[in-house]
Amino acid sequence: MTFSLVAYDEATHSFGSVICSSSPAVAARCAHLADGAGAVHTQNVTDPRLGPRILELMAAGRPAAQAVDWVVAQTGQTADYRQLLAVDAGGRTAIHSGRRALGTVGEHQAGGAAAAGNLLASAAVPGQMVEAWHRSAGQPSEARLLAAFRAAMAAGGEAGPVHSAGLSVIAGYGWRVTDLRVDWSDDPLADLEALLAVWLPQRADYITRALRPQAAPGYGVPGDER
């Protein structure tokens, strides 16, 4: 009941995640990112513990495929229920779709991007996400991730209605420079678009506030006189 994409943006050396589901708060359980390691999604009958394990292995230098294979081997038969996506610091990708993944399952990976889903309207959805990511090269990572989300929905998305979504980016600063979530909505794509329209023009200011507070711009709220 989820479709998603993880990707490495070579131009900005950042990692991105976009994910959508019919279940609530999908990004809280399924999206895992870490500077110096990469991005991982754990979906389809989710075990959120698997994401940090894969990230730890990739941070230690294992390629995405080795890290995913090791975690799958360690989890035994429960891996049959899981769908895992990973991209590592070298832009290498990996996907595991267990044989008990739900409904129509699809996956696609190319050029530092990996997409997969279950209970899909069409197995072609992940391929459309990856293509949209690559077509939007040169735009901010957040815009590229949103383009992938739009492409997934245009291709049919899930077989049923979707209700939650998340979009995250890490860019070498030690925290998620973008971390947006829609935990329950009748139109998570529209809500995520609206959130990103508010957030993206301010993102650089919040990075400055963290790294160089003396140079930080004002918040423009009552009581914040500069």
C-alpha cells in the first residue's frame, strides 16, 4: 500500500526521499536518511528497524545491494513481507521485494534512483517515478522528488485512494534540510505541493540560522526586531 522513490542528486551531493501510501503517517515509519550513508525506505508490512540497519551498513562502506542483502538474510522469513529500497553514498541502488508483498508490485532503478511500490494500480508506476526524477535534472532535489510523486499519481498510483506522503532531503549538513509530511489527507499530493511552496523559499535561511546565527535573517514575526 505504498509507492516511493529514493535518489542521489549528483549535482548537489544530496539524497532525497518521496513516499506515499493509503495508510496514515507513512513517512514517519518508512523513510530513513543519513548524511554520509544514503537513503532507505522500508515499506509493505513495514518493519521500521530495518532502515537504520541498512544505513549503518552503508555508512560503514557496504554498497547498497550488499547492505540490503545482509539485512534480508538476517531477518529470515519475515523478509518475504518486506519491500526495501536503498541508495548509497556512491549513488548505487538496491531494491528487495519479498514474495509476499501485497497486490501488484513494481520496481525500477536507474542512474542513482530507485522506486518501488505495492498494491499499485500498475506495475509501471515506479518506472514513471524514476523517469520523472531524471527528466527534472537541474531543478532542486525537492522539486525533482515532487515531480516523481506527480508522475506516480498520473500513472495511477495505488489501486485505491492514498492518504499520506512525505518528502525529505539531506545535503551534508547533519540534518534533513527538508522534511515535510502529510500524515492524513484526502489529497496528499496537493497538500505536499502546498507545503513545499511555503518551505522551499525559506530553506536556505534555516540552514544559515543553524550554521551562522549571527548572519541569520529575521523571522518577520512580532517581537523579532532586527
